[in-house]
Amino acid sequence: MFVVATAGHVDHGKSTLVRALTGMEPDRWAEERRRGMTIDLGFAWTTLPSGGTVAFVDVPGHERFVPNMLAGVGPVPAALIVVAADEGWMPQSAEHLAALDALGVAYGLLAVTRADLADPGPATARARAEIAETSLGAVPAVAVSGLTGAGLPQLRAALDQLAAQLPAPVVDDPVRLWVDRSFTVRGSGTVVTGTLGAGRLRVGDELELAGDDEPVRVRGLHSLGEARPEAAAVARVAVNLRGTPRDRLGRGDALLTPGRFHHTDVVDVRLAGDPAADLPATLTLHVGSAAVPVRVRPLGPDTVRLRLARPLPLLVGDRALLRDPGRHHVSGGVRVLDVAPPPLGRRGAAAARAQVLAELDGRPDLAGELRRRRLIQSGALIRMGVPTHAEPVQDGPAYAEPVAGDWLADPAHWRRLGEQLTEEVARHAREHPLEAGMPVDALRQRLALPDRVLVEALVRPPLRIHAGRVGAASANALPEPVALAVQRVRAEYGDRPFRAPEADRLADLGLGPREIGAAVRAGALLRLADNVVLLPDVLDDAVRVLAGLPQPFTLSAARQALDTTRRVAVPLLELLDRRGATRRLPDDARIVVT
Ligand SMILES: Nc1nc2c(ncn2[C@@H]2O[C@H](COP(=O)(O)OP(=O)(O)O)[C@@H](O)[C@H]2O)c(=O)[nH]1
Ligand SMILES: [Mg+2]
């Protein structure tokens, strides 16, 4: 199924066209039929020549009902723009088009209706020129008459072509169903409808309702007027929530896959449209089927902070629209850059924030989020719309690898924390020479870490945790200065394990030949050659990396794969040869022995 929203000025023939195409009545209310005017959203569907189904969300064209129009088009990715041949381009033609553009709608079709009343040529030319300037670009145009039926076969064919262009829906994404209608059915209870743009709904699913702790349960599902056990995007769906009081939800609410969305009442966004400085202090934010008053705080030339009158389940990258209801003016589209932005308390914080936002484009960026947030739980990032299973950055560590539990860390920050921990433990040892190490909780506080497991993960040999304290491994182990120096090597090289500290770095750390000898004997360092040391536990990783190369491999290929220098690669491979993990062939290439 694909879903198209109508758009266009009042009385230009939108509802007549939907009626002619589907044989269904989009104007559902008695008042609408009495006045011959659409007030609220209408829904109808039909089968196309290809056999596919198109569902229409028919919107009101009257200027008073623009908010209803926006609730209909918000979740729908394609538009059927309707212009009357005899009236041509009118104010709500322009306002509706501005709304589609602001939301970034990229798929559409122009129908020039009432072609039996006037030559469709001029209206077609004007409308195509206007549409070409927007996110829709050049669209096909069809002249039709809802009265005589002329042009309808061509319009059906054009709808089929439009359907074929639409990107495939992502059916394994979480569900965010923006409710566009809610009502009560006698004997069944509360029913809500919406356009399911991604994901899948099943009877029996538990869903979350923004701003409400109590989950709701899907008791029944309808799509295209038929009961179904499940519905996958894209679809118009009616969801029966029997047992959920009707007043718990309505238009603008969203039914959500539990735990997958961050509810926020403050977002930083990029504007496309009016400059930040020209925006009034209060506007209405339209996103999905929701319309929420917002307070606007300009940050950069095209970035603002929006404070929402009620929280919404928003994700990084979401598109929304700002409108000034008093002036009938679409201020423009917005792209959500940050759904959990930092407070702007300090002097200069707003200017600094503007600089950060200038670098963001609304595409989820895991490495950037980690750099800015430094430490965050992966679930929290996912709820903001930032996937944490992204590919590791080339030549970099696997950013998405948790450092402990569900915690993700910026690698540089994590390395600094490791160094800081060593220093704190050393300081504690100096100040409390008789204590057997520094209490874990004191360390957690000194390092301002939110979770004890993070402290535990930062403790590496030769430091260890014993009886709730962090200290050097044991009495007969390394002298403390050596233990701390090794811990520093770990902190600095843990994420580029095949790089060895240069000789002068070793000297800086106080690791001379005697100290290295002690550390090697204690198993805290691995000596490959004079002044070439690695952490002791990297050999298995080296073999794993080498096994991933096409076999046999050269020294140079090994060096590159391990991201290291000849100074390390040569003795490392020789050590692996001696241990039987690799074998050197007559031509000096090697293979991993399996
Ligand atoms: N002659 C003629 N009248 C039409 C055509 N389409 C719509 N109308 C009439 O124009 C008026 C407004 O149509 P309607 O579909 O309600 O417009 P909407 O407000 O865009 O939904 C109604 O009186 C229709 O009968 C058409 O193609 N030809
Ligand atoms: Mg209508």
C-alpha cells in the first residue's frame, strides 16, 4: 500500500477527485456534506492498474483548517497537489505547498481539476513552476475532471508510477504511529487511526503512549476496512485499544514501540526558511500529527532552541515545521539536531552551543555524539535516534563497543579517565600510605563517573580491585611507581594495542631497562625487543587480525592490518613464529597456523 495526502486550495476539487478515484466518501461528517466543504481529514482507498493499493488522506483546503491539513500530511511522504483549472494558483495552494516543502516531501503529482470548466494550460504551467522550486521538484501533471471522469485513467497510471518511485519502508524499525483520529466504537472501545510509516504492528503488542507510564495493548487492527492480525508499513491502520479510555489519547499523540523513543520538551533545530532572528518568540511546531506551541530562542543564524509546551517523542533528524498561526505563515521547515541538548546556564553558553550546532546536520553521528556527551548509555542514544551499531570509524577503535555494561565512551575521554584514575590512586597512596588502595566509590566521585562499573572497567593490571579498593596488585608484585607507569601505558595504548611507546616516552614514564625487566617478570608487559614493549594480552588479538588477512600475507600487509610500525611488526611476527601461531614461508611471507 502507499499513502498520498491531498493538498490544495478549498473548492479546487480534492474531495471530488478522491471520490471519483475510490468510490468512497472522504467527507465523513454530516456538517461537511451539508456545507460541501472538508473540515477534517478524510480517508479513502482504491486499487490501481498495477494491482497495488493507494490510500488517500484527504485534507481540508480552507485557511481555517490548515492545522488539520498539517496533521494529515505530517506522517505522509507523498502528495497529490490539486489546482482548479478555472481558479488557478490560490493562497492555500501556496500555503499547502510551503508546508510540503518545509516537511521535505519529495514525491508528488499535480492534478489540475475542473478541466471541463477552463483550459488547464495556464493553471498547470503556474503550478508546475511553483512546485519545481520546492523539495518536490519537477512533478508529472495530469488534467482531470472529477465531474466527467476525463483524465482519471491517466491519473491512475501516474499514481502507479509515483508508487513505484517511493523508497521501500523499513519494516523492522520501531513504531511511531502518530494518531490522526480517535473515536469510540460501540462494543469495541477506543480506536485510533494513523499512517504507519515504518515498522510493524501486531494484535497483542504493547505500546507506549508519550507522557504516560501505563502501556496500551493492541486489541485489534484494521487496515483498509478489514481486520488483520498484523500490519506492516506503509499502511493506514486503525488500532483498537479496548480498555484504554478514549480521553487518554487523541490527535497528536503517538503510539510507540516501548523504550525506543526519547520524550523531550527541548530540542535544538536547524531552520530552513526564515532566519532565526526573524522568528517571533512563540510559534507552533507541527510534527507528525502533533501541533505544539513552542518558545523560540535563536542560537545561530539558522539554529534555534525550541521549548515545547508538552513533550514529544522526537529523534535526531526528524523534520518538522514551524508556523505562525496568527499570520497564516509557514516560517519554514526544521531539522532536529539534538533532542537532549545541554542547558545554557553559563554566560557564553549560547554562543558556544551555536558553534556546536553549526557542525551538525541532523544525520545521526555516533562518534560526534560520543565526543560531545563523552559517556552515555547506548540505550539512551538509541532512544534519541542515534544507532549505536554503526561501522567502526576507519583506523579508529570500534566506537560502539561498550566500555562497561551498556556504557559507551568517547575513546579520548576514556583514555584520559584511565590516566586520571592512575593519578588518583597514586595520590591516594602518597596521602594514605598505610591504606591498601583507594575505595572504588571515592574514585567514582573523584572522576565524576555516574556508575561504579565504569570505575571497575578502568582498573587494569597491575592495578586491581580488592575488598572494594583499587591498588597495586599485591605486596610482592611490582613496586608502585612501575605499576603506575604500566597502568599509564595501558591507558594510553589500550585502544591502539599494537603501537609501542617510543624509547623517550618509556624514559618519561620512568620505564628503564630494570623497570621493564620487573614488569615483564610480573607479566605486566611483554618485551618484543630492547625498548619495544606491548601490553601482555595482545597476542591473541594480533593472531585474530592476521587470520583475517588473505593468506599468505607479507610483513607490510601485517604491519598495516595491525596499524603499527616495522619496529613492532618485525619482532612481533618473529615471536608469533616462535610460538607456532604463524609460520614463515620460504619467500618470507607468512600464514596463520590454524
Ligand atoms: N465542473 C466541475 N466541478 C467540480 C470538479 N471537481 C470538483 N467540482 C466542484 O467543485 C466544488 C468543490 O469541490 P470539492 O471536491 O469539495 O473541493 P475541495 O474543497 O478541494 O475538496 C464542488 O461543488 C464540486 O462539485 C470538476 O472536475 N468539474
Ligand atoms: Mg474537500
